[in-house]
Amino acid sequence: MDDVHCDGTEQALVNCQHTGDHNCNHNEDAGVRCIVNSISTSAYFTSTAITPTASPINNGTPYSNAYYGSGTGLIVMDDVRCDGTEEALVNCQHTSYHNCDHTEDAGVKCIINSTSTSDCTYGSIHLVGGSNATEGRVEVCINGVWGTVCDDFWGPPDAAVVCRQLGIDGDSIARTNAYFGAGTGPINMDNVQCTGNEGFLVNCTYLSIHNCFNSEDAGVSCGIQPSCNYSDIRLVGGSNDNEGRVEVCLFGSWSTVCDDSWGPPHAAVVCRQLGINGSSIAYAEAYFGAGTGPINMGNVQCTGNEELLISCRFSSNHYCSHSSDAGVACGATPRCNYSDIHLVGGSNDNEGRVEVCINGAWGTVCDDSWDNDDAVVVCSQLGIDGVAVARTNAYFGAGTGPINMDNVQCTGNERLLVNCTYLSTHDCGHSEDAGVTCGATPQCNDTDIRLANGSNDNEGRVEMCIDDRWLTLCSSTWTVYEAALVCKQLGINGVSVPRSSTYFSSSTVPSDHLVHLFCAGNEDNFTQCTTGLIPYWLCVHFYGSFNVGVTCDAQPECNNTDIRLVGGSNDNEGRVEVCSNGTWGTICGSSWDNDDAIVVCRQLGLESTGIHKIGYFGSGSSSIVMANVQYAGATCGATSCNNSDIRLVGGSNANEGRIEVCINGAWGTVCDDGWGAPDAAVVCNQLGIDGGSIARTRAYFGAGTGPINMDDVECTGNEGFLINCTYLFIHNCGHSEDAGVTCGAQPECNNTDIRLVGGSNANEGRVEVCVNGVWGTVCSHHWTYSEAAVVCKQLGINGISVPRDVSYFGSGTGPISIGTVYCTGNEDNLTQCTLTSQFFCWHFYDVGVSCDSQPECNDTDIRLVGGSNDIEGRVEVCINGTWGTICGNSWDSNDAAVVCRQLGLGSNGIPYSSAYYGSGTGLIAMDDVHCDGTEEALINCQHDTYHNCDHTEDAGVRCIINSTSTNCTYGSIRLVDGSNDNEGRVEVCINGAWGTVCDDLWGVNDAAVVCNQLGIAGTSIARTNAYFGAGTGPINMDNVHKEHDGKEDLSQCYDTVAVDATYSVITPQVTTVICEEGDGGYENMSGGQGNEGVYETIASEI
């Protein structure tokens, strides 16, 4: 049972309204204590209606955000909705529950029916805060009061109306985010949407209510001289004139384009407008770097036939940032043929990540809606028979480059994947790349079910066959009804008992997904319920149970509707359990109250008074069988304490401990969300303990039991009682978050002081800061040279400051006082920086600094470490006198070229990521590096100093030196370790060095090219899996694919990828080489089944 709601008159608990499904676990089990021979009292509080007298005051201006100052005490109304005709405020629709604090207190300025009290004329506007009269923050007169305009949806048409109303000619630019400073007073307009033709701003569509702050005040610049011609476009940030970030001229200034829905049709229009012929490729996510200034186009919808980009449908309103700037590459040489597909990253040729050729470029497929019907089309297009299994979540590894298809929906009968319905735009990352396994052997028949890990055939964990594989079941509605359907489908009669959590032990099925089940209640068979794959974490964290099971043909433990009390100290109290379908089950404590307890006590023949408890008598182990009780009633029952009383529990003396507060006659703890020094002061004051007070969090004095009576407590520090502070009755906490206090304490330190702990000398160590009189550590969510510099400055230590993170000086203990720090480097005190609380931090992430460090290197220098010679290795850069690595996110050939140029090793390099040259130590100095390839130093490239990486992602480079002193001639091949000159392992010369060829996609046509290049006539056979022994040294080529087009040597296949070839064939992020198709057959030899064995291909002579 869950959400039980009794009105108090029912004779049996099961007669109360409730639901059989629940979202609980057993730490929420409900219980009661029945009070024998006791008199129940109830207190009723009613509102008094006040009838106003006649008044000339009929209009008012609303203010929010504590415009007239923050109040104290209770917040008595929230979500007030008046229609304007009510005679008293309490007659308006409202809620007495709130989720506010006093910084949101409402206010009013009443407008008396007099012309002498108005500050301005309705609809007037003026500009404030600009450098001249033609620019500034927009303020508009509404109800006789000047107020600002929120920038939600604020754009060029709105700015045009403002400038026209002010009589200022010329172009206009819309400004947002309080560009001219934040205003004060009311925000009179929100969600303004003008067509651009209105004569007055108030004639535009807008809302008079808002969800904004003055940091979002809108502004305009009028009379702007145009810097470009309307509708012109340009490409910025590319390596040549044919590619770059798209910028368009609207309203006389250049602006970027948001990449929402950006795809091949849009790129085609841009390239046509620029007069550049050839293929066009669309790029998103600021591929050519983030722009600046306005973003004037969003949700662009082109057919591909438009002559100008602005002829496409678009919106000037958007929710984009410059990290979403769109780009194109025009006149690109196609790397593949439209509609071709291949599989990458599998263990054999029959499986892998699906990549499809669209617009001349290989790209992955997003797994949204990806299923077996889609997999069937892929395998059919590749000519592979047998069962097709869809794979999701980058099952075969994450790809790189564009994502060409999303939301693919095939019927299974299409000849080509591109014939299926799909979107060319996407909202995915490469962690969602789709894959397939072709020719697979099915594990089971879809919708079959079985029981696993039970003690006999009639019980166990329920597993269901989905997509030809067994997956465990997850359910938010796992009740006796679903259990009965399982037993019915299995043909087992008798009582069926649902089992939840890991009753039959966890599944070992290797899957990142579970099957979520939902039955409506009218099914005849388990397979008629709604099922679908969901991520494992979603099942565990949101549905509260996983790996559900059943016991079929169980012996009844009890009589249906019986109840009992379990776990109490006597027969009159305990956890409530009810008999449903012959088995005992608990009741979820959601909405459990004293009315429900009364019914329990009456059904048990005890006096009809009770005190409700949630989780008070321990967690049960059986099913939760009741939920969703809907009737509310009066609170009755005797009390075990006096409301508003508080006590301290679990401390070493009477002046400290976990806080427990009496509410509704029951002791309960206080959640530590928002718990701080003012709250601790009120507690100590209420207890009459003088001296300092220290707030304690995270169950500092041990975790309590029973209800959590208060959450989000916010005291001013002046209240006489804790319950006079603002707080919430409901909570989202566990007892690991119980709040505590130490009263009468002498502070350990002075607030804002810092110290270094755990270093080898006084100039280094773990950073600890004094907050509320207690030393605490700092979390490393954002810890850079700027923050380290402020620490050293505050300590009065000159010289170089080096940030240290991830417990470099050991993990601290006690509170984590600061979660994230953002400093500019100019602050004199760490607490002057922008700070956040300790969200998702552990002491493993404690940060430190080394002050007055001796420089290891000269700033901006770079070096290569860990390579086999001087021209390759992990890239390290000198920042602030210390070496640091570079995160491999976005690391590409342009970045590698800059590294090699700075080192004097030519202008070409091969980028490596994923710690190819080994993991570094110490700082990660740069992330998301974006070079255009022309910079003279790596530090000049666009990059972030903040990162979300570890050293397993360290970037590396191998520089390509233009030298004639090489070991071999580019493109030469040889056969090694064969039994004669006509066979062997293929080795090819690339960049002056012999290297082997990976057998991914190696087949008949590739073998024919090798034999042809060596001048050996006759039949050629492709060998794989190191048939002639494993080589040594570099692997120079991968994913070689030759389709017969007259090319006569292997390097020509390789050269078809042009400037990307070096990178493509050597790094793990390979690009398949496509030539044109020739004839050839294949056969699978020496394998036990269709998807294994030595793969041999036989081709006739070419």
C-alpha cells in the first residue's frame, strides 16, 4: 500500500483510498502507536475574512523579489491568482504551502485615481545607462511607474520598435543580459514579441507577469551605422576561404547562426549564396570556434533550394549560446559515395558501429529510436544474412566527426538505410552512436519470460527476451497483479507473490539496460503490458527497485485484508503490514498521517486514536502493497512532545548534538539543506546556551531515525524558536543529512582565514578556509592558477603559485566549506571570489597550492614526453612555471601542426589522444584546444584552462619532418615472413617508415591491389589475423578499402583521403579509404560458426 488516505471512519485499512503501486523503499515503512484510554483533542484554525471599505484605490503596481525589503516569520500565501474582482486577498486562489524564501516577498504600489500621482504616461519609454541618448536599458511606463523589460525573446524586431517609437533613425541592435547595467524597481514586461511594425512597444505581444531578475534587463542601441549589407553572409575561423563559422548580416551587424536543425540543406544554401561549387558539409557545436556578438538566427529551416540564407524560415528568438554556432565547408571533396555504409570497431566484419555516407562525408548514426528493424536494413544492405541485433550507447566505441542520421525509423524492408525515415539534424553525442551485429545467433524468442536464481522452478528473478537477448525487469508498478500475470504466462497456478529489489540476487547479464514494465490492469497476458529498454541508472534511481521477481504457487501466509503491527516495543505499536493476495506487505509512508493511524487502531480493536510514524519501526522486507491514499482529514492523536520543542542528541555533552524538533507531537530531525550559522544561533538561543554556535552538517553527530520534520531552514538569526524560521515540511533528504549544532563553542578560527595543511613546508599544502568558525576544505570542481594566485596573495607569499588538485596533499577531514571557486586572480581574499556550497564533493577532491614555487620551465614552452624519439610524445606545456598536460578533447591535426611548428619540427603532425604516449602526472593545463593551424605557439590557440578530464585523456603528437633521409620511399610496399616472395605480411612505407596494415575491412580488392603493385600476376588471397605473424613498429594503415577504378598501388587508395590521410590511417580515429568497386568473392574458412574463423577472400586477376 502507498499514499494511504483515510477519512478516519473506515472499519478496515484496505477500505481507505490507496494504490497498490508505489515509489518507495522500506526506509519509508509506515507504523502506528495506538493510545489506549486516551482522550483525543484537535485544534482548528480558520481564516478571518476582512471586508474592505470603499476606496478610490483601484489600481496597483505589483513588485516581487522583496522590493520593499525581506519580511520575517511565516510566508502564508504562495501562487496567488486573483481575477481582480475579489474584495479580500484571501478570497483569491492561492496555496498555503510554498517553496519560497523572504527574498521573494511580494509588494504593491497602489495607484490612486488622481492625475497628480503618476510618475509617467502609460506606454512611454526611455533609455537609461547608455553612453549617449541613442542607447541604453529600455524602461517602459506601465500603471504610472517606470519598469524594465525582461530579455526573454528580446530580439531585433523589438529593438526596431523601440527606436522607431523614440524617433531615432538607422539600424538597431537588441541588447540582453543587462548590457547597460541592471535596473531597479519592477519588471513591467516579459516575453516581448514584436513583429517590428508596431508604433509603440506596449502594442507588441507581452506578459505583464515575469520569471526574471534585473540581471536580464533588455536594452537597445539605436541609430547604428551598418557594418555590412543586409542578407550578406561570410565564413569565419576556417583554414581557408571555403569553410568556417557562418555569420549573417541582419540589422546592419554581423551575427552567428544557431545550429538547431542545422544540416546539409542549410550548408547547400550557404555555399550557393557564396558562389562556391561542389559538395557542402554542415558543421555544428562551434566546430570553427565560438563567435561573439548577437545570434540573430535560430531554428533555421531550409529546403536546400533557396538562393539566400535569410530566405529560409528562421526564428529571431532562440535559447542558444555561441557554443552552438553553425558552420559549413564548401567545395569539399567527397570522401565516400552517398548512401554507402560500413561497420567500424567490431571484433569481426559482421558487427560494429554503423557509419553512413551523406553529403560526401562519413558520419555515425544516433541511437534514438534505433531498433532491430533498423539493424535488419543495415545487414541487408551489407549483404549479411541471419539475425540482426541493434546495439546502442556506443556499444562498439564512440565515433568522431559528424552524426549524419538521428531518429532512424525503418520498416525493415528498405534496400538502403538512407531510404528509411530519419532526421538529418540531431541532439546527440557520440556516446549514443548506433551499431549492429549481423548474422547473430538469437539467445531467445522475443517476449519469452523465465525465472532465474530461485530455489525451485516456481520462483526467481523475472527476465524477459527483448531484441533476442535476456534482460532483467525493472518496474515502478511491481504488484501482485504483475506477479499474477507472470505466473499465468508460465502456466503456474496458485498464489503469486511479487518480489522486489534483489530478493533473488542481482542479474549478471552484461547489459547497460533493463526492461521497464508497466501494466494498465486489463491485460490477459504479461506480454500485453508496455515494455521498453531504459538505462540501468534510471531504473535504480527513479523506480526504486530493479531485478524484480515472483514466487508462484506460494502458500498463503495470512488472510486477505488482515493487518498487523511489527517491530514495536509492545502490541500497541509497530510497522503496519497488510495481507494482500495471501502474503504480508508493508505500506509506503507517502501521505501517511494520523487519520490513517486511527483506522489501523480501530481495525485492530484498539482505541481509535493514533500517532502516525514513517520508517519509525524499521524497514520491512516484504512487498509494499498499498499506495496513493487520497482522502485528507483532521489530525488526531496524543502527543509524545510539545510542538516547537527542540533537543540535542548524540553529542559528547549537553551543548552539542543532532537537532530534533517536535512537530505534530513527534520528534524528528532537521535536514541540512541550507543549514548555516544563523540557524545554529537560533537553536542555541532557544536552548538558552550562550556563546558561539557552530552549524554541523552531514549527520555530524550520527544519523537519526524516524521522520525528518524540517528542510531548507532559513533563519535570520533573530527568531526565538526554530519553527519561526522559514522552512519546508516536505523534504528530499535522508538521515545522512541530519543537521546539528555545537553551542557555547569557541570558534576554531576567524571567518575568511585560510591555511595550508599537509605540505612539506609552510608555502604549500591542502587549502583550508574558515567558515562559521570552523576549518573546512575546498573542492576541486574548478581549481586553476587564478584561484591558487589568490590563496598565495592572501597568505602574503609572493612568487609563482601552482594549483594542486585531487588530494595532492592528502584528503582532509571535517566539513567541505567550499564546493566551486571562480576567481579572476585579482581578489585579495578567497572569499571575495564567486563561491558555491559543497555540492557533490568528497575529500578525495580536496585542493591545494604550492606558493613561491621555483619555476620548472619558461611560460608557453612545450615539450614532448614519453615517445621513442624526439619528434613524438605526450604534449606538455609550461603554464605559470610548471609543466602540465593537455586534455585530448577536440585534439586534432591543426593542434598537432602548431605543436610541431613551435618545436621547430615542421608544420605537420599526427594528433594522438587517450594517453597514447602514457598518462602524465600533475596538472592538466589546457582542455578543448582549438587551433586554426596558423598559430606560432600552442598557448595562442583557443582553449579552456578549466577541464573535466583525467590523465587517461592526455594528448600527444608525432611530428612529420620533411626530410629525404628516410628508411623507404612513400607508398612502397613489401611482403614479410611468407614462405616465398609471393606471400607475406603486408608492410607499407608512410612518412619514411615501414609499418603494417590493420585487417579491418581487408578483403579481396585490397589484396588484388597489393599483388598488382608488386607485379605479381594471378589470383590473390587476402589474409587476416596476423596470418604470417605479428609485425612490430607502427601500424600505418587501417580500414583500407579498394574498389577497382584503375588505381595500381595501395598508396593511391590511401591518398584518396587527401590532407586527412595521415591522421586517418594512423590514429585510432580512422577514416575508411574508399576507391571504386571491383569484382571478387569471399568465403569463411576454419571457423565454428558464421561469425568467426579465418576470413579469406579470393579474387581473380585484374
